[in-house]
Amino acid sequence: MLQAYFPNIILDGVWLLASGLLIAAVTFFSDKSSSEARLWLFISLSSLILQIICSHLGLAAVYHFENSALIVSGFNAVYAVVSVTSVFALLIALQKLNNDTHSRNWILVGVSTTVLAAILSALVSGNLSEYNSFIGYVASVQFVPEIIAIAMLGLFLFISLNYQASTPTLIQTTTLWLVAGLLVVKLLLMVVRDVALVNLDQTSAILIAHSFGWVLYFAIIVLAIGRITELTEQKALSQAAANTHFSYHDQLTGLLNRNTFIERLEQYTYQRRNNEFKTLLVLVGLDNFKSINDQMSLNDGDAVLKSVANRLVNHCPTASSIARVDGDVFGLVFERIKEQETIELLINRIQAVFNNEFKVERNQTSKVTASIGVSLAPDHGITTETLIKSAEYALYHSKAEGGNRVTSYETWMTEGQERDFRLQSELKAAFSENQFILFFQPVVCVATKQINGFEVLVRWQHPTDGIVPPASFLPHLERLGLMSQLDRVVLEKSIDVAASWFHNHEYDNYLSINLSPILFQDPDLPLRITELLKKHELPARCLQLEILESTAISDIELGVNVINELKDLGVCVALDDFGTGFSSMSYLRQLPVNKIKIDRSFIQVLEEDPCSASIVKAICSLAHGLDKSVVAEGIESLAQFDFVRQFECEEAQGFDLYRPMSESKALEFLLEQAPKSA
């Protein structure tokens, strides 16, 4: 009995050494193996050892116990689990190895060796039948792990072949594959067993079928590993190709990226030196693109960028290079330019890109305009750097003039743009260095001339230039897309001041803060206001928010919802500069504001312009009919104040009443106005 048992021990030892030691070598000595790969290889090695132990304990139970079916079944159940665990751990490790081809090849050699060892082991195990007839039962029971392992490996192989399929499709198809695999493998093993029974006894036939199961088992292992290796290499090649592509192209639009564009431009300018042709560089910057992202979504912004890229390619087939050189800036190069008419024709084609609206998500459309800067080599520069700077100066000038225009570079732009660049840099530093400060202009009750509240005005405390008025920096902030950031700074500082006055001096009137329409369309604005009021324990009645009537709200429905939520909190909302916009009556009807503030341009001519006086009177009457209070801005004389009092304006503000003042000065006025205790 022991003589027949020793060959199994020896061959299983060969099996263990052939595969386990190779896996161990890769696990502990490969510098390229990742920590995850090492872990899974170690799990596979441990499972192999348990597999051998379970196999021999099961055989030992057969030799020493006549009625050992239950014991053997238990060992076989564990054997099945560790068999599958070993294989799956090995396959996962192969995936984790990524590009470590050397380690994967060594593992493949080890697996191939196990196939040979398993076949030899099965041939020798035929000798066991003469010692114990119960070995037939053992062999038949041991079909279970082989069938499970083969089916699971088939499943794993199918997943590897279809790893890009959707999850529902993958689950449905692999379930069918699993059932079919079990039936096919079981049928094959039964056929092999029945054929063997023709010439052999039952035990030998089962052992032969058992051996055939092992052959299928390891054949599928090799097939699966080979396929995974192939997929890994394909993925690596595909990733390498993608990396190569994206090293030269923009990932979103597919156009050239900035670095490649500059390299191409250098080639064009170098080649041009030897001929009479000119090189045209055009920079196309989208106007107010940040507002698209703010008012809609980042996906909408991406959709616009991709559409612009596609239209530029279609409209400008003669362009030598087209690139996305910055977030919302595109560059085009045209070579062999001789006539001014050619330049005008090319620019017209570029402008035609923006004639039609752009489709975004939810079947909406968005009107987009562009500022265009043009430079020409050698007229505006003979080097790539100079040519690009010239086009950038022209582009910035187009934006500074309001956008939606074409500007060709002129020499005087250089000095002005350098000054603007310096200003932009200083403005960005102003946020980080807390250089924006607040001034406060009182708003008085017309009936009593008592201070009802303050309008908050922002100033820039420049390190060298002193106090800078808003007209000198707000347009630049808007062009840079920083208005929302300034709004948030002013909002937080104002609520902090209001809370200080409320808690320390029992001042519970309001501070009025002017916010941009972009912030009013932020659905999170009411939540942010709620959090700030809660943080400072400030009643909502102490806060008033103003929206400029002169600037359109693109999504009026969203703006209305935000205003209603703010009013529900108890925050007062005012419509500022009323009468100066393009749709004043429409705003008055659609926006559910509490107050309207009549623009100073009407107030300042009340004495000499009867028409303006009639308009102001009509606005007051209309507002009162809609249950809205009225504030008159820009009062600069006693006569103007008398007019607005006759028109029953509730509140007024202006230089004749109070000028803007610092926080400390505003507090002094409040304390003077407070009733004296007896």
C-alpha cells in the first residue's frame, strides 16, 4: 500500500515545487512586482500547499478507514475551495503585475509544469485500486472540485474576453456560460469514463476520467492566463498609444495642445524666413465663458468647447494647425498668406463659427460670442514668442472693448497690456492678502431722516496706490471671472460687521449688499446665507441683498426660485438701478423683490427735467401698487429730497444726506442716533 502511495507523494511534491517555488520566486525576488501582486501570489502559494495537504489527508483516510466517506467528503470540500482560491489568486496576481512580462512568463512556465505533473500523478494513481476498492468513490467525489474549478475558470475567461461589456449583459451571459460549462464538462467526463469502462474495471475508468478532468482543468488555466496576458499587453499598448496621442493633443476637444501648437508655429516661422509669404496667427477667446459654467454646468461648458473645436475644423480647412491653447482660447495658424483680402476672408470664416447657437445638455441652446486677436509674421514679430504675445495683446484688447470683435495687433497695445497684466496679478493678490475693504453709505427714512440701514460699498486698499474706487477694478474682475469670488468676500465681511453691531450695540436695522446676477442664480446661495446667519447668530431682517437691474439674468426661473427662498428666510431683496436696464417692466413683473431702487440718473435731473419727474412719480405709484417699497438713489440736493418725499418714496440715499464712510465712522452715527437712556 505504501509503495503505491509514495509515487503520489513524490509527484505531488514535484507539482508543489514546480509551481509553488516559481510563484515564491516571483513573490519575493521580483523587483517589478507590486505589493498587491505579491499578496495575491502568496495567497495562491498558500492555497497550493493546502491543496496538497487536503489531497493526501483524503487518501490517508481511504487507506486507514473502511467507512471514511464523510471524512473524505469533508477534505474534498476544502480541496475544492482551495483549488479555486489558488487559481483565482494566481489570475488576479497576473493582472496586478501589469507590464511585468518577465514575472508573468515565469508563472506560465510553472503552470505548464503542473499540467505535466498532474498527468503523471493521475497515471500512477491507478495503482491504488488494487489496495482499496473505495478509491473509486474517492475519485468520483474528487470530480466535484475539478468541475467547479473548470466552470469558474471558464467564467473568468469569458469575463476577460468581454471585460468591456455592460454589467447587466455580463451577468446574464456569464450565468448562461456557467451553466453550459458545468453541463459540457460533466458530459465530457462521463463520456471518457464510459469509454474506459468498455475495457477496464470501474475504478480504473473513474481514475482515467479523473485524469482527463485534471487535463481540462490545467488546460483552461493556461488558456485563461494566456488570454489575460494578451489582454494586459493589448491594454498596455492601447494606453501607450493614448498617452502618445494626448501628449500632443487636447484630451477634451482632440485638437492640438498648447505645447504642440507652439512647436508647429516655430516650424512655420522658421520656414517662412526663406520666402515672401506671411504667417497668420489667430487667437479666438470665448466671451464670458465662465458664466456658462456658473449658470449652467461644467458639462455644458465642455459641450460648447467641443462644438467650437468641431466648427473651427469644418470652417477653416486651410488652417495649418488648430489648437486649444488655453481653457477657453483657441489658436489657428495659416501659412503662405500674401493678400490682405485673404486675411479678411479667413477671419470671416472664423466669425461664422459663432453665428448659430450652440447646443448644450437637456436640448438647450446657448449663444456664445468670441473675441479675436490677430498677429502677422513678420509684421508683428519674427519669433514665435513675439508673435504669440502680439496676438494675445490683440485678444485682450478685444475683450477689454466689450468682446465679440476682431482686433489686429498694433504696437501701442504692448504697454497697455503689460499694465493690465500687472493689474490682474495685483487683483489676484488682493484676495489672498485681504485687501478689499468695506465702506458704508447710510440709507435714511424719508419721513424721519433716521438711518434705516447702510448700503455696503467695496473698495480696494492698494498697497501703494491707496484706496481704489470700484470703477477702476470691477471691470477687470468681471473679465477675469472673479466677480463671484468678490461677492462671497463682501457677503461674509458684511454679515460679520452686522453681527458685531447687533450683538454689541443692539443695532438691528439692515446692511444692504449688492450681489452679481451670477450669484443670484446659484441654487446654493440660500443655504450659504442660512449658514452664515446661523454662524453669526444674526436675524435675517438685518440683511438685504441687491441685484443689478441693468444686468440680465439669463435663467429667470432659477433667479426667481432663489429670490423666493431668500424671502422665505426673512432676507429682504431689492432691485438696484431700476430704470436703466433693457427690460425694467419685465423684471418688475417677474422678480419677486421687496424693494426697487430708482437709479440716480433719474433723481439727479428731477429739478430741470419734468419728464424724469413724471417717470419717477410713475415708478413710485407702480411699485406701491405691487406692494413694493421704493428707495431713491443719488440725492444731492434738498430739492431732490423734497421731490422724492412728495412721490412718497420710503427711503433715500445720496451725498447730500451721507457720504460713504468707514466702519468705525458708521458706528459713530449709529451710536449718536440711538435713544439716550434717562
